Amino acid sequence: MSSQKLSDYLFYEDDWCKIYCADCLVVMPLMEPGSVDLVLTDPPYGRDSIEKWEILGKISFACLPSGGWCLSYSGQSFMPEILNAISKSGMVYRWMMSLSHSGPHDLRPLGEMLIEIGWKPILIFRKPPFLSKPGSDRFKDTLNGSGRNKKNHPWEQAEGECEKLISQFNGTILDPFLGSGTTCVAAKNLNRKSIGIEINPKYCTIAVKRLRQEVFDFRKEIKNG
């Protein structure tokens, strides 16, 4: 029997966030089932990374309660493979959000086509059974991007749009592919509990640095003054 404990991989902890530095498949069996309410993440998109999406499905199914949500940024090119990979776990595809890009659009060759890409999918999966009544869970499926920011990680997403996603759901958030920490930073900005898992110590360190930065809220100060 393994003697590993979740605390063995704890890299950082504060009142709002815990970060574990390890492979998410190592951490997953040590987490309490149903211990998070929302999985929000951004795995790699390429064909060579389809296995990561199977892992995302397994983690979501293991860690979410019945009716829990999984939201994931995704690329468009291998959408059928990605949807199939997540669904192997028992997670059920429910919908897709459209994240519109601001600024110049990318041009990407795809077979005989040259696509001018102006949006990114955010996939929405849910763990069955769905306990809520039909029509009771309401969210917006279009989201305006808040601009690109890749200074900490080549796949980094913007904090502002991440906050908009988190604000539509309740409970504790898990990001099993944390990268440079945007999900946990956005959650902390909203006074929400979060858990991040990242295998690369370099990016764990960057995430901790971002989480420790104190942001002065000028709007609150003006209101109170």
C-alpha cells in the first residue's frame, strides 16, 4: 500500500489556494472524491496531446460531485478527438462557449482551407447524474476576450476572462494543468477557493509569485473615501 500523502506534494498554500507540484495523475487518487465543484483548465491542444484530455476526463469524474462542471479551453482542429477523449471517463458533453479574440486574428492552414480564427472554444462537460431541475443552471455562452497575455507561459490565458468564467459557477475550483497559475489567481481575486496542480516546478514558482502579489483596489478605496 502506498504511503504517499497529498501533503507530500504541497508546494504552496494560503487562505484561498493550494498548489501541488506533481503529475495530476499522482495527485488525483489522493484527493477526496467530490472535493471540488468546478474543474477549469487549459490543456495542450495538439494531436499529440489527446491523452491529456483523457486524463482531464478521469480527474473531473473522480474529483467532482454528481452534477459538477468541467470547463476547458480547447483548440478547434481536433475537436472530435478531444470530445471523445473526455467522454471516455463518463463525463457528459453539455455545451460549448465561444471566446472571441480581440485584436488581429490568427491565420491557420487546415487542409485545403486557410482559416482566419477569431474565437476559441471553451468546452462544458458535466458529471452525471444531473441533480438540478431543467433550466435552473443558467450561464452565458459567449465571452469577449480581455486580450492576450503570454508573459508567464506560452499557453497563458487572461485573468479577466477567467474571472468571468468562474463567476458563473459556485464552489471550489480545480485546475489540474495549472501552468503559471491564472485560474488560481482569478479565483483569489474573486475570494474563491481553488486548487492547482502543475508538474513543472518552474511554473509552480511563477504561480506562487503571482498569488503573493497584493493588488490595490482603487475602486474600493474611492468608494470608501
